[in-house]
Amino acid sequence: MHASLKSFKPWLPTGKTARRLTALLCLCSATSSIIVYLTSATLPSALMLLDLAALGSVWWLHRDSRSAIKLQPKELAARLIQVQESERQHLSRELHDDIGQLLTAATLQIRWLQRRVPEDLQGHCLGLCNVLEETLAKVRDVSAAFNPRQIASLGIEVSLRAHLIKTLENTSLHWTFECHQRLTDLHEDMAFALFRVTQESVTNVLRHAKATNLVVQLRRQADGMKLTVHDDGAGFMPARNPSQAGQRGMAGMLERVEQLGGSISVISEPGAGTQIDVLLPWPRRARERASLSKTP
């Protein structure tokens, strides 16, 4: 019987081994050629075979390097965002399914125990039950923030309004959300990008801006979806390269917007508040449908 392909795999050189072997062949070939040249001897057939082997190994490495996968910066950013969304969805499921169920079971156990303990322990059981219910609510909020499933069914405007209400209800911030259009037909990638950018912007306002007023505007334009987030907080000096400056939130927003071919503008300075303008262009198919609908 003929040997299977698997039996030859251990003998195939890896990339690192192949490079070392090629370097050794080239070194031996060059050394031998120099010796033959200095001694004015005839070119032996073994040396010719060595030169051909070195040339073949260089050609093989060149062909292998051309067929290797090379990620461009935009492709790498897109892949990174996909990995982040996948991890967020995984964490959302873990929080909702595992930790949420454990907290629910613990709450039921406390309620069962509350009906059987003496009167002087009733207050302790009630307090513990309230803490568990509050923790369960927080876990559900974090799970929803990691994986906003309602975007696909309710639309971006309803999802953003619900997120702002949940995030800002216990703060002293006066906020306004302006969106006068139904946006249920948005592409999923565009809707998620708008949600994540708004989510990160509001988080930055709560953490750093110390603002009194916040305005979030979302509107449909001829050239795409326009998102504006404006606050009257402390402001900051935007960096040309947010990633190098350590502004990870801004870097993440920039990557999401650039992945969809959009643009982002940050207008801010210390003491003058911050305004973030994001424009995401319509996908090519949406532009084609719009142009066809305008033709008579």
C-alpha cells in the first residue's frame, strides 16, 4: 500500500525550519563557489546541484510568502471589532444564563427561608433578598449593554432611547435625545456602530466630563446617518492618534466608524465641552435603491 499523506506531514518543513535550511544552503553554495573561484578549479557537478537546490529553496519560500494571508490595517481593525463583539456576546450569555440563574435561585432560597425563620431574623432575610434582586437587575443591565439584542427588532432609535433612560436615570445630568424618524431599516452593522459609539460617548461624559447637559441627535441624511453627541462638560484636547495617546475609547470609536467607511469629528477643548459628529455613509445597495427610486 502507498503511504498516506498524513505520514509525510512530519517530514514537511515548517516556515522557520525552511528559512533556516534555505539560509544554510545559500551559505554553503556561496562558500563553495568562492573556494572554486579562488582555486581556479573546474565546477563540480555536486556544487551545481547545491546551487540548484539553494535556488529552488529560495523560489519555494518566495511562492509560499506570496500565498500567505496578509491583513491590511482596515481588515485587521474589522477583525478586531468582530472578536470584541463575539466576546461581548459570550459575556452577555454567561451573565444572563449562568450568573442570572444562580442569583434567581439564591433569591428563591432566601424567600423560602424567610417564611421559616423566627420573627427577629425576618428583617435580615428581607434585606438580603433586596440585595440579591438589585444585583440581579444590575447583571441584566450589564448583559443588555454587552449585547443589545433589541436593535434588530425595535430599531436603533428605540434601543438608544432605552439605553439612555437606563444609564442616565439616576444621574443629575439633563439629557435630550432627538430622533424624529423611524430607522428600523438600517443595516445591522451600521446600527450596531451607532449604538456602540453613543454608548462609549455617554460613558465618557459620565466618567470625565462633569457635564450638566447632554444632547444626542440621530438623523437620516442623503449621504448617510448622522450622529451628534454634545455636552457642556470639562472638555479635553483631542489627539491626532487616540490609540498612541491612550484614549482607548476614542480609538475604538474611530475604528468602528472607519470600518464602515465613515468619518468622525471631535470638537473639544478644556472648559468648552465636547461635540462628536459621526457620519456613516449608506451601503452601496442602499444608495443604488435610493437612486433607482428617484429616476422617473
